[in-house]
Amino acid sequence: MNPLVTIVIPIYKVEKFIERCLQSVVNQGYKNIECILVNDVTPDASMEIAEKFIQKNQDFNFVVFNQPTNQGLSMARNVGMDKAKGEYIYFLDSDDEILPDAIESLVELSEKTKAEISMGEVQGVKIPSNEKVDVFPIHTKVDFLQGNIQILQELVNGGFAVSSWNKLISVDFLRFNNMYFTKGLYAQDSLHTFEMGLHLETLAFLRQKTYVYYLHEDSVIHNRKKVHFDNWITIAEKINEHYVNEKDTQRKKLILEYLINFKATTLQMNWKAQQNEELWKYSYKAYSKLKKLSLQDYFSSDYSTKLKKQDLFYRLPLFVGYRFFRWRFDR
């Protein structure tokens, strides 16, 4: 089997990185690839660099789509999904790269296991030191997950990364379940992966590095602002909606666990990014309106002591909650 793989690369303000990214695609040992570049009306020289690179590699299947207006990463990825001709799709951020055997190894695993999603490990690289670090590790102990509850459980427990990139995904799975990214949301990988998790029945892991993730000053992870905090609130509200609408008791429990973990994690990231009391309290108040554990849940063995503490810490009155958070964070 030699299925076509569509690699989708959104392009916006990446003139320093785009050539390296494209070269890593051309260097793939697997050759049945189409690479869709979505120009999100980038104001820099990214597209000029990309066009020159394409001219030098005319034997490679590059497709360029120019957005009429700047619509953000989510819509750029959606365009890639709509235009994809491949059996599989792989999202690649334009400031990162993939290792030469990444697509070949992931395709082999997907074809062997019939997994709806296959994912490899990530090599982090700090810029400018070029120090290699392990990031987004796979904690799941098994190499193949089957059954939605098992997959949801691993997702909730942090068994694998929620990033949208570095996953070889069945295009049929995405389209059948209408798995589009939400317009206007920044850094919404945690929501998209969660929503895919609600539908997944098979997931495979490759225990080798396939993706190089660069940690540099231009990364979103180092430049989070109020707009990102607002996005986290929107994501939490959407997870909350899934909880409210879910009928299955076991899935409902797992969704609530995911929501509680998400609130706790993003409040910590909020403080690390800005250390702004007003912004932190703004998010805390928004989260306090969402679903929490009930009194009955606190006496139930269905939820871990760790989760109960986490839920309790973030449901205190605002003044007490902030002081307690700062005490825990600063100690």
C-alpha cells in the first residue's frame, strides 16, 4: 500500500523558518505526498521564499492556496482539510520540521494497525542554543489503543500530547465526524484533540522521534496574552457544553475530569505568562461558572483525591482562591 498523504502547512510570518520546514518535507523518504501551503495573507517575505523553494523543487507535489483575508491558523488548517486529496492528513507548523522517515514510519504503522490516528514522539530544540530537550512525551504504556473509553481515559490522564501537529490522521475520520477547527480560536489544539477523542476508536503510537519542535522567542508558548486567555475560556465553555450534552455516564465522568484539569492547567499557564492579578482573576471568575464536582462526587471513589483537591482549589471565593493560588505557586 502506498496511500497519498496530504501535509498541510499554514503560512503566516515565518520567513525565518519556512525554507527549513519545506526542506524537511522534500527530504521525506516517503514520496507519495502532496503538500498544501495555505498563505494566510502573511505580510512578510514567507511566500516569496516558499515560491522560490517550490520553483527549485518542481518535481515535488506542492499546492499553494491563498486566503482572501487573514483568518488565523484554524481556518488555514480547515482549508487544508477541504483541499486534501490524500487518504491521510498531517498538520505541520511552518516554524518546525519533520524527520526524514516521519511520514513513511507513520504510514506503515497506520496501515498495519488501521488506526484512525497515529502519532510519533517529538524532539524539542531550544533556540538559539540548539539544546535538544524532550517535549510532549508519550506516557501511554501500550502502543495501540482500541475503544473510545480507553482512548478518552488516556487523553484525560495526559497519556499523549494534545497538539494537532505530528499526528497522521485518517481524512475519512475527520470528514465523517466533521472535525473542523473552530474559527477565531488561537492555540486550540487541546479542544480539537479532545473533540477528536470523543469519536476515536483506534489510536496508535510510534516510539521514535518524527517531529522537531523549535522553542524560540516567536513561539506562541512564549507570547501568551489576554486573547489567549479568552480563547482558553471559550475552549473550557465548549468542553462544558460537551459535558452537559453527554448522555453516557462513563464518558460524562471523563469529560468532567478533562474540564477540571484544563481549568487548573490554563490558570497556571496564565500566571506564568503574565503574572497579572487582574487577568488571572478574570479567568478564574469565568471558570467558576462552569461545571464542578458535586458534593456527592467528593464522597465517591470514582474520582481521585488529586482531582478532588484540584477542583476544590479552584472553586474557592475569588479573594481566597487568588491568595491560595499564589501561596501554592510561589512556595
